[in-house]
Amino acid sequence: MTSVAYGIAMPASRGVLGRPFPLLIDRLSAAPTAAFATFRLTWAYAGACIRVRRSSDNVEQDIGFVGSALDTAALLSFCGAGDGFVAKWYDQSGNARHLAQANAGLQPRIVSAGALITTINGLPSVQFNGANNYLAGIALSNYVAASNYTTIALSRPSAGSASDSGYLPGPFNDTLGYYWHGFGATKFVAGHLNGGNRQISTPASYPNTFVSTHLFDGTARKGWINGGAATSIADTLGIQNSSSNIQMARASTAYMNGALASALTFNSAISLSDLNMIGAGFATKGGVTWTTAT
């Protein structure tokens, strides 16, 4: 008998903590510094997935999981016929590096007029409006190391920036502009600042669902959209300043226009084995094809 997790069949006997199959983080050799998803990423995490504010009376409530899925029944019951907004997205890594937004007017949406937002292949999707929605975390150094790091996300941008000389932010950016993972007019762009603008650019078009990956190993910066051969540039200089706070879907006065379902950060350049495991898993969830990353 086999169970399928993230598109890869695993013997049922290899489950963890008595569960029928290991979830994504349970199978990685590298431990993420932060992990966000609208589905469960590891059986070791016992907390809530998101904290939601309902529009009818602005009451907030934590929403957890049923098995490996978001408890959408509890979410929809709580929101009723109104809207539901994400006030906090909990970090499933166990490091408590949650992302939050206390200002009700700036919170992204997950329920609209009593209906679950499922922009990304039917998955519960956190929708950012491109105007002012974002979630904020703590110092960038808690999520990525200055000298090497990896960020990978499942998103569906509705649009990129007006030109490839700029970008609209994606899942991770910092308040001072030293680190970015975003979308230009025709390209996925990601990089960091240290004596110059050091970024990779990988072709992309919108609206589309992407598994976007940004990796820096101390010798080169690499980027992938749905796997395949990396876009790469030589680079030995790390992040100039990693003390500013991380933000999801905001960079300065620019905001993400689109939906997010999951995002991971690592303070290391993860192995291709781990990268392909995450990529294939996210791609299966997102309904897109993952080509083995090289």
C-alpha cells in the first residue's frame, strides 16, 4: 500500500508520528527558518495556520487544520456571509517567525462574501490587492543568512511591474530594499544589494501560477520558475544589511498584486534534492508542471 504526498508515492509504513505519510518539511534534509502555507507542512507543528478577522464585527479567530488541510469549514463558519482577512500567518517551522498585520485596512483577504478564495488551483489562497495589503515580520537576518540563503514560494501574480527596470514584490522583501523576490514586467526578479544591484531575471508572464525559487550560495545567485535550468550570475557579495524587517507582498511603496499559498525561507543554499522535493510538492499543489531543477 502506498500514500501519495506532494505527488511522490511513499510507503505507508514510513509515516511519522503515526500519520499515513510524511509531509513536506518532514522529508527535507535542511530545516527552514520560516514556513508559511494554507496547508500543513509538517506533522510536528501543532499550532494554527492563520488568524482571521471577519468583516461583520472585526472579531478575530485562529483557524487550524483538519488532517493536512486548512480547516475551511471552521473558516467559512466563522466568516459567515462576509469577508475574511488574514491578520496573522503562522510560521510552521517551529521558530515562531510569524507574519502579521494589525491594521485592518492593510490585511490580505482569504474569504470574499462568504466564499473561500481559491485562486491557486482550488487551494485556499491569500489574496493581496496590489494597493496596500502586506504582512510584516521581524529582522531579515532571522529568515536568511547574509552569505547564503534560499527562498521558494507558490504564488499566482496577477501582474508584474510596468517595466523590467523595476518589480512588484512577491513573498519576501525587506523594508530598506536590500533583499527582494518579486516580479518585473516580463521576468521573475530576485536579488540583494551590496555595493550594487545584484539580481537574477527569469522570464515570466502573468497571470500565471509559479513556483519561484531564489538561491544564493556565496559564489553565484540562481533563480528558477517551475524548475528547469537555473538562471545564474556569479556573485560573492552577501546582503549588505539584513537588520531591516522582512515583509510579505510589500517593497517600499510597491505591493504584490496576486495570491500566495505557500512560502519557505532557509538560511542556507539548500541542496538540489531538497529544492526539487519542495518544487515538485508545491507544483503539484499549484497544478503546474515542475521540471527537475539543475
